[in-house]
Amino acid sequence: MEALVGKRFPGGSYTVERWENVLLHDVVEHPVDPTGIVHPIGLFHVPLAACGWSYREIFEICGAESDEAVRAGEYTWELTAPMRAGVTYDIAGEFVDVERKHGRRGGVFDKVTFRLDLSEQTTGALVARVTNSWLFLRSDP
Amino acid sequence: MKRDDVVVGTLVPEWRLAHVTESRMRLLAAILRDPNPIHWDRDEVAARGLGDRLINQGPTNVGYVCNAVLAWAGNDSLRSLTVRFTSNVFDGDEVVAGGTVTHITADGADVLATCDVWLDRGDGTRAVEGVAVVALPPELPPATSETDSFPSTQRSTP
């Protein structure tokens, strides 16, 4: 698993369309921003939708024993500017850490941390950095 | 209130939702093309031993926390957010999100407030906890001096 560290995602690009942003605001019951700012909830799915791998592929890369053997860990977002609807962002990133841990309830698991950067495609300006930790439960470590 | 009135201990005004609804879980599942049935199939939730109510998506729960921050400091105010999930939220649950300022710093022209933030279910169970860094605008809505009693039946935001 340690060999994962430094492995880069294929990357891709994503544009949150206006309709998508309106519906995201509906989901969380927050008024739509009139200037087109995307609700921060978009930072959950936009980087992953355009990282170049599907959830299934990430699970396989990390050796998930099943879908049920994956847990959400910690999520960190750092923003230099809000995302905006209609703007295309390039996504790039890599795995940054793997840590074997022993939980009180879940037994042995690997905490896999990866980082994805969102940059505005036209300017290259970094807009957000997302660092996610997913926990992969191990029944036979 | 003015930005200068924000101090360590100032509370982020609470954001409340009287009922988490099944329809919005289905909507997010469709937007994300999320095939996980725990968000739209009660029988599957029961079959997995997870109870008899649909389970709200984690991103939505964090979205509620964001709502509290955005309603307080503006839609462009969030500079960073670190969260972890501590419990599920189910359809029909009442939820309340809020926070407390723990640190204030200047960053160039920005004044940044670091806040402990959270989302609780109506029964008091903490569902999300974390830390947000928020750029404070010159003027903010009135902050509360102490946490409102809970539960409530009304949302506090538009």
C-alpha cells in the first residue's frame, strides 16, 4: 500500500453548469447565489468526477475488500476563490499518504489520503485543494 | 454586527432544517449518479441492518454546515473546511448546524475567523464536526450570544 504514495490521478476537467448548481442548492436548501457562486458542496463531487478514475477504480487501486469495507475519513477543503458555474476547472492530484491503523471498533484499516487540485482552465489559477482520507477496512491484514 | 465585534466565543448563528426529506436525497443521488441504495431504497437500508429510514448523503450534511457559515459571512467567505462524520442523518430528522469562533487573524486585507463547526440531529447526536476558516465581511448579521434551545420547528435562514 505504501507504493500508492506519489501515484498521480489521470486528471480531467469539469464545468458545473447553472442547472447543476441550482439543483445542488435545492439539495441543501440554501438560496442560489445570484453571481453564480457554486455551493461548496460541489467540492465533494467535482474533483472526484474529473480525477480520471471512477470510485470503483479508486477502490480497486486501494485494495477495497468490498464497497461496505470503505469508510469516509476526514475531508479538507482549502479555497483561494469560490467555484463558479459555467467555469471549467482542471483537476489534478495524487495519493499523499497511507497509514495502517488499528481501530477500537473497526479493527485494522488503511487510512488512504489523496489530494486533488482544482485550477481554472483558462488562467491556470489554483482555486481549491481538496484532501480526502478514505478508510479501507482489512479483515485479513 | 460589525466585523470588529466578532471575538473568540462569538457564535455562528444556527441554521436549522425541520425535516430532512427523501426527495432531496433522491435528487442528489440523481445529480451524482450515485447508485448507493441506502439513499433511496428503504428495503435495502433494512436489509443491511441500518434501520428503517433512508440515510442522508454525507455531502448534504456538510452542506448544512456550510449553509450556517455562508448565511453568516457570505457565499464567498469560506476559506477552508475540515470535517469528519460522526453519525448518520436520516430522512425525517431535524438538524441544526452552527459554530463558535475560536481564533481571529488578519491576512492582508482579510480578517479570518477560525470556527469550530458542527451539525447535530434533533436528538442531540452530533453528525458532523470540524473546523472552518471564514473571511469576515465588514458587516455581518447579528450573532447569537448563546445557543438557542433545541429542538426547533423552524429554519432560521431564508
